[in-house]
Amino acid sequence: MLKDLHEEESFDFYATSQLVLVTLDGTVKMIAPPAIYISLDPSPDEKYLMLTSVHRPYSSIVSYKRFPKKVELWTIEGKFVREVCDLPLAEDIPVAANSVRKGKRLIRWRPDMPSTLYWVETQDGGDANVEVPPRDIVYMEPAEPLDGEKPQVLLKLDLRYRNTGEKERIWESDKEKYYESILAVISYHPKCEVQLDQLKLLVSKESRREITQYYVKIWPNEKQIQITNYPHPYPQLALLQKEIIRYQREDGVKLTATLYLPPGYSPSEDGPLPCLIWSYPGEFKSKEAAGQVRRSPNKFARISNNFPLLWLARGFAILVDPTIPIIGEGNQEGNDRYVEQLVASAEEAVNEVVRRGVAHPDKIAVGGHSYGAFMTANLLAHAPHLFCCGIARSGAYNRTLTPFGFQKETRTLWEATDTYIKTSPFMSANKIKKPILLIHGEDDSKVTTAMQSKQLYDALKGHGVPCRLVILPFEQHHYAARESIMHIIWETDRWLQKYCATNPGNIKHYAYNHLLMLYWIMKL
């Protein structure tokens, strides 16, 4: 948040930009005056630009997203057309869930028309606690309406506007071998050869062994054009083993996870491995929703700086995203039974990898980022028998410091005091006995979270728990600098080697250890 006049002036200086149009022959043309632009959206027919900017007066209690916001239309040649809206500072949006800003919001181009805008306007003053039909109205109008022409009403909704309407399935991914997804609808383009009654999509396609490639698919003739041909980025790990596993919680909730094993590993020949479980809890309103399978066995296994697959090269079994559902059915709130459901889900995940013979029961580590770090600390506090150590990155551990809600918890601290306290691992720091590595960005924009890592560290040290706190300078909630990424890899590897790794013995897959260093050098 902006703290004083100096920071406001710094924000003006560093955030102000000048938009220019650069043609392929190198011609540069300025468009619109300098401003603090936060988005630029061309119309589908490429005749107009919708420019969104923020301006003074600023605020010290809300982020720039709630500053006064102006939306304007300009031609692609740089001619001002009209002002769509100029919204005032929004400091007073109610804290109730589904409350929104007053005035026009979600202003977008209709992708199926040349240059037509649509937007939503609340009818309840933005306050979700106010009962009024309709609650939202969706309007549309052309970029340059005729004199006296009023916006057309598209929808009147008794609930808050979301991605609703009738659906027609026109294409489905080849689920037997590939994972495919639609990235963009590009059916309308004035220079393309596709007729207006055809549908043109940009699609990504990958498999367990094949890296993502991109295609253009055209309907109704179902023509497909491949537009990329990328090589495998790390062929040494092309034969890693990947499996979607299914198991069940005691209360009947169906659970899934993705299990990765090193190339060439066999549990019958090589015995159980040290295991790293990396997850992020989800919140649901029914057991059926929680039990839905939301992953594909055909996704390409990507090794990235924030993903634990690096430790396949260290001879670890990796269990990624075991479902940790927190369910509140009917009028129940899931977080009132957060600890109970968290432990039950984790226990079944551990039991499954041990039952399969791929994980040593005394060498299982748990980790996660953000809400996954919150999960990690809670599991070490309430299920210490399951894990040998933990890795918690960018977590919030004291929910009394986020009093107006967290994740999908819509009640405030004063409405659900007991829940806020019971779900806070900081309040159970005296129960944590296993080693935990805490990592946090010094400049995390999520208010109070960096401080919470320091507070948890102090509490753990005071109780004699083996722990380490790593503060990354200049980093936000997610880490970006090469130095920071390599440092957390080193910290994590050292932690796992010290508290979780087993004697490699003669296990053949340890020949892949060199790939970790190879990744550091080539990928980063």
C-alpha cells in the first residue's frame, strides 16, 4: 500500500507509461497521452483499443486495483473515440463475500462480434448482503453507438454475474493418449482465410512423453495445423514414471494424486524410497465435488523451479497434489473441521505410497507453497507421526492476522473466533517436533505474511524445534530472481538430504543425480 506523498509520487513516476504503435517496418507512433495504464485490449476487428488506466486520488488502505479507474476507446490510429466510464475510488466495498465495486465492471469486447462491448452493473450497490432482484444486469453496445442509442440489456441475474449460459460440446480431447486444451478463440479476424461461420481455435497438445505443441483447429471441417515443433527439454528424464493413483478417505471421500518415480526404478528390486509429498488443500461443498478427478495422466511432466520433480534426480518418490479436500456440506463450514479433514487426507496419502512399497514410512517429507505451507505446518503440528520433516514456503500461520477471511473462509475473525485459532499452526507451535524449513519473500505483498514466518520461527526455536528461516530479499509471494530460485533449491536439497534421504546403496536410478546440477546450469 502507498504510505505517504513520496510513495504516491514514486508510483506516478514509475508506473506512468506511453503507449506506442510499432509497425513491422519500424515506424513508431504515439497513441493516447501518458497515463498509468493497467490494460490495453484491441477489438476483434483491430479497429479500436480499449485503454484502462488509474489516476488520483490514491489511497493508503487499498491497492491500485481500487484506485479511480478510467476506461477509454481509441482508434488504432490514435484518435480518441469516447470515455466508457470513470469510476471513483473504491475504499468502501463491503467485506461480505461476492460484494463488488459500484458502476461498470468486467468491461470486455464480445469475441464473436467485430467491435461490441459488454459489461456488468450491480443493482445492489455492490453489497452482497442487500437482497434485490435483479442483482446484476449485463449490457452491451457498439464501440461507437448512434446518437441517443442506449445500451442493450443482455441478461438480468438474481445472482452475482459469473461464466453462465447454455453449453454445446463441439470437441473433446483425445483422453486416451493426449492432454489437449483450448487456449484462445480466434474465429474472427479480418485478414484470416477462415469464413465467419467457421470456428478457429488455438489448441495445446501434449502427452506423458511428448512436450506441449501448439495447433490451430478449424471447424466444421476439423482441419488441424501444427504451428510448433519443440524438442524434449530434458531427454534424460523422458522415461520418468508417472501414474494417477486413487484411494479413499475413511469418510468415503475419493482422493487422487500424481505419483512420480525415477527412471528405471522398481519397488520390488530397489525397495522403498524417501518420498516428498507436495500439495495445496482445496475447499468444497460436497463429497461428490471433492472426489472429482481434475488431473490427466497424459500431461507432460514439467520440471520447474517451483515444482518438486527435481528430486527425482535425488532418488525420491514424489507425490504431487494429493487431494486434501476441506468439505463443508449444506450449512456447515469446512474450516470448522479443517484439522480433522486435513489429517485424514494426509494419512491416506501416506498409507497409499507405503502400501505400494515406493515410500519408506520413516522417510516421508511434506511441503507446499502459500496455503500449502499453512497445510505443512498444521500437519507437522497435528500429525507428527506421518512425516520426518517439512518445507513451508510463503505461508501464513496466524489467522488472527488475516481477520477478514482467508482462502474461501468468508466469516470474519469475530464471527468464527474458535475456527481462526484452531486452524492457526502458530497457536499449536508447541506441538511441532519435526524439522521444518521456512522460506519467505521479504517483500511479500500479502500483508503480514512475511512477519508470520518470522513469528512461527521464533515460536519453534523457543520450543527447541529444529527449524530454519530463509528470507529472500526483494522477493514477493512467488519468487522470481535467479539467485533466489537457486538458493531455495539448495536450501531444500540440503534439508531433504539431512532429514529425509536414505543411503542410496546400489539403486540404479541414482545415476541420475547429475541431472540436478545439469538443471541448475541449463534451465536456470
